[in-house]
Amino acid sequence: YALSYKTRIDQDDVVALLPTGQLILSVVKDTYEQLGLEGRPSQYAHKRPMRYVVVIDLTDKSMAPGSKRYDRVLWALREKVPLKTDFLMACHSVVGTEAWSLPPCLSRYPWKELQASVDTQTLRDLPCPVLHGDDLRGETACEPHAFLEWLGAVGLGIGCENEATSFLSTYECPEPRTLVDQAVLCTVTGLLLPEDIHSLLEELRRYFDQPKSSSWLSLVVHGFADSPISWGMAEHGFHKGGENFYSFVLFKNQDYWLHMGTGANDGCPP
């Protein structure tokens, strides 16, 4: 995976490379006209398209080195409009195999290895909704959408007590609720791969094997706000916040809830 770094999807030229071999360029109108590559107007464009999307399948036979199309694309990106940007790159490494390293064509550029940042907080005396995995209507416990709102408030550090002295928030933890003595909020920030998320999810499921585990836990995954795609190959736009995320709520009996959220400039999740 590769994604251009510190580029804004609503203002700049943005590039992404998928492990399937798809090179995706989401570019402004001037860049698109100079490139001369086949693309389509952004589906979130105004009456006059100001952004275009170009998808190049690097695995196609027509993109073999030395072919006319290969030379044409290379000329457009290297000579016609030399797009320059920093990239975040990540590759899945299988345990027991040789560690991944940059290809020679990339290692000649300045680069450095980054580690995902991990921030852990212990929350004490936390008002917490009562959850039942089989109660999706909220008849005897908190319903899923109200819980997701509460989860977002906790993640952002918003108090849920609805105190009269608070001028920032009047939000209150949904009913029915209980007071939890201690909870852990762990935030991992970086370019995480699907394999990383799957491993983390499996590790969290094993947490329930402990005798004094809680009745539920949650995993929320946020996509990059300025990525050119979000769900599969669906085009992604920023609009007001660039939201695209999904959330698992796991229960001790191995039931789970799955929320998938998008902004206004996004395709529907699968």
C-alpha cells in the first residue's frame, strides 16, 4: 500500500497504490489536462468538473515495460507533469519470511522507517451504557446507534455527565447505564494494513478467555480522510470531514455488532 502524504483530497493532487496493482490519481483540473491520460470527472464534482480520477492498472498487459502505453504513462508522469509528493508505504510481512525492503528504484530516494504511535489511557468512574448483543432495538439495553455516539464521545474525550457547569457539551450517557470503575482506551495511529487489523481483532477475541474479562469490547478503524478511495474501489471525497470508518463491538458469546460509517462524499459500504 502507498498513499501520498500531507496531500488534501479537496485541494491537491492525491495518489494511491493498491496491492492489486491499481495506481489511482485524483488530480485537479489543470493537472488532468496537462497529463493527457484517460480518466473521468470526480463524481463529487460541481457542475463544472474541477477534479478528475485516473485509474491505471499496472498489471495489465498493455503496461508491460517497453510497450507504447507504458512509455506514454511514464512520459506523462515523469516529463509532462512531474508529480512530486511524499508517500506513506506499508507492506505485510509474513512471520518466518525475509523482512520486506524498499525496491532499488525507490531506495535511492530519501526515506525513513516509521512506527505506529500507541497512546493508552485509563478511564476511571466512566458512565457506560448497558449492552445486550441480541437487543438491536434498545428495548432492554442501549441500542447500537446510541452506543456508537457514546463511543465517539469517549474517544474524543467528551464528558458524558451533562454537568450544569459545562459550556462545551450537554451530552449524557444513554440509558440504561452503569458506572464502570476502570476502562482502557488505546489509540494506534499509522498506516495499518488489513492483516494488522485482523490480527488485532483475533487478539481482542482471545481477551474473553480470561476469567474476569468484561462483557464487551470495541475496535474502531478510521480510514485516511484524504484517501482517494474508501470502500473497495469507491471514490472518496472530503466534503466537511472526510469520514470513513468501521466499528466492531465484540461480545463475550462471540456475537458482534458492525457499524460502517461514511461522509456525504462517499460510496455506500459493501
